Amino acid sequence: MPSIDAAKKIADAFEVSLDYLVGEELNEKFDEKTVQRLQDIEALNPTIKDKLFFLIDTVIRDPNPQKTYIQ
């Protein structure tokens, strides 16, 4: 664990905030349920996670499947 001064220097070198450096800034943007889902996804078997990401990517990228899945 770096000291606060060392962490600040690292953050400055990468031009990011300390929150970003420790991953807190990302979680601020999500509600608790979303953060829990992201943690659950991260814990999945890699094969299942790949399939889930494929489905997510398809829904996000192609508006036609979005209509199908949402209805």
C-alpha cells in the first residue's frame, strides 16, 4: 500500500484523481444494485461471463434485438 503522498504522485502522473486510482469514482456513478450486479458478473465462470457480455454487447450495439428483448 503506497503512502498518500506516493498515491497522489501516481495519480498526478496518470492525470487521474485518487478516487479513480482506487476505483471509487466509477462506483459513484452506479446505484447499489448496479454495483452488486457488476460484482456478481465479475465472480462468474469466464465462459458464462463471455456469453453474458456477448448478449449485452448485442443488445447495446443493435437496436433491432433491443426491441425484441424489451417487448
